[in-house]
Amino acid sequence: MTNNSIFRLRQRLQGAQERDFDRYEKIIREVLEQEDKISFPIPAYVPQILVFLFILIFPMLYIGDPVTRSVIGLDWRELMNFYFPVLMCIGVFGLNLHFLVPNCILKKHYVVYFVCNSILVLATCFLREVVFFLIDRTPGQGVSFFLESYMFSSVKGHFSYWTVFSFVVLVCLVCVICVFYRLISTQILRGFVVREQKRGRLQYELEFLKNQLSPHFLFNTLNNITALIAIDSRRAEKSMMELSKLLRVTLYQTVDDMIPLEEDVEILRMYGNLEKLRLDESFDYRFNVEIENPKVMVPPLVAMPLVENALKHSKNPKGKSFAHISIRQQGNELVLETANSNFPKESQSPKKASGLGLSTFQKRLEMLFWDKAEYNAYVEDGVYHSRLKIQLADN
């Protein structure tokens, strides 16, 4: 496989893992909301015990059938022939899962791992001989008979080299499964921890972004409204009401994980209208919205950096300035497009001009939507274009 193929496979697997995490997180949240349910801590090994009990009990449905017993003549010896390997494999699996694999395989002590499992096989074979001897023994047959004549012999037809070989193969298979199970579960747990760490960092960066933008934006807007009072008091009053509403929804509504699309669009619209106060009348500002379902839920402020970037770097001191913003939603598809005259600060490259906003924006896209979001931006003929396409989850 080429590096590109491996990268695409890794991307698909990571996307599937993220979707599983989201699905399980949704299930857990629903369970936590059910306060009437009995709630108490349960150790992680309890589900494993339940699985092992199922493995042990399920054959009883077959063994307990009178017709089956009459046909194959089940007795204690036959039951032990069936259940002893099962019980021993469960024991070997448990020891490998909780002790040998973490302390040997993960720490690269492979020889110790091999020796320990070899001892387990010998101990298990010896224990099997003891159990069958207790079933087969007759009065007068004691420890000396067991050691000299019974153990690892075919005197009672209970032992053969094929028995040992098949059990060794079974133990090897159990060890391989256990190693892969442990490695896979460790990777899943690692992926979840990394995901939560990223989420925590992004939440911090988002709060930092709000705290950094709010004072600067508020200062400029208040100055603009103050200047507007003497010119157009009615417009100044309307702008003050918009500023009050914008601050209110930014402080209280955006703390939720998801908000209705119409509320998120309204935040962007108010932000654009207030930013437009600092621009002259010749500035060409358009904000077009086509929404099929206003109630569809989206993460708050995902597209805010794109709108901010379009307005912040569109002022042309020597010519026409414009910023065109378009938001479309149809079905599960949400598209936001911006086009603006491109005039970033001379001391900054276009990429650095985006600052923390676009950097956090791209990280949030990866965290929230993974492969369900497409973002690209480019400059063409002095116009900065950006396009964000998101496949929304079913609501």
C-alpha cells in the first residue's frame, strides 16, 4: 500500500471512530437524563463476567434437552470433557487480558510472556488430569496410583497427545485474540482520551476567542454608535438594540453544544450589521440566506470566523470595498460562502491575518464534523473566496 492509501484508510477509520464516539456519547447523555433509573457504580469487569456466564450457560439449553441426553449419553465425564477446556480458556483469557498482556506484551517482555503461558498450559493439563482422576478413581486408588499410572497416560482412555496438541492450539488462539483485544481496546481508549483533550483545548480557545473579540468589537461598536447619535438617532437606537441582543445571545445561548440554525444565522447577521457601522456608505455588503429548515441544530459560532474575516480584511482605502456572504441549507447540507475585496494588513500574510479565529475554526471543524465538512479558501483577481460545506447529522 502507498502512503496515500494508508493515509486515506487512516482517515476513514478515524472518521468511523469519531462517529461511534458521537453515537455512544449521545446514548450516554440520554441515559444520564433518565433520573428515575437506578444509579450506582459498576466495575468495568462486570460486563466481562456476564459474557463469560452466557458462554457457560448457553450450552445448557442443548445439554438439558432429554432427547440429547438419551442420544449421546451425557454424564459427568462428558460434561467435563466439554466444560473443562471452556473454563480453562476463560481463565487463560482473563490472566492474559488483565495481567500478562499489560505487563509483558505492552512492555515488550516477549520471552517472559511465552514462558508464563507455557507454565499456564502445563498447569492446566495437570489440573485436567486431577479432575478426571477424581471422576474415574476407584476405592484404593490414591496419590501414588495417580502419579505412577494415571497422570498423562491412556490407562482410562482420558488422555492422548492429540488432546494436548488441540489444547495448546486453543490456548495460542486465545492468547492471540487477547493480545489483539487489548491492543484494540487500548487504541480506542486512547482515541477517546485524545478526543476529549482536543475538545477541552478547543473549548478553551473558543472562550479565549470570545474574550479577545468582545472588548475590541464592543469598543469599536460603541464608538460608532456614539458618532451615529448626532447624525441618525433612530439608526443609532436600532444599532444599540442589536448590540444588546447580540451580546445577550453570545453570552447565554452559545454555551450550549447545539443551537437552532436560525439563531446562529441571526448572530451572524447582527454581527455583520454592527461591523458595517464603521464602514462608509459605498461599502457593498450583502448577506443572503436560504434556509429550508430553520430549526436544524448546529454547533454555535462555527462560521463566525469566516464572516469576521470577510469584513475585517475587505476595506480598500483606494477603491471599492465589498463583502458578500451567502448561507444556504437544504436537507442535511449546509453551505456558507464568502467573497470579499482582499486587503489584509501589510504586516501580515493572508494566512496569518486570520489569527486565532480561523485557526480555531479549522480545529473545530475537524473535531465536530471530521470528514463531513469541506473548507477551502483562495484569492483570485484580488477577491478572497471561502467556502464551507457541512453534512449535518439527522436531527
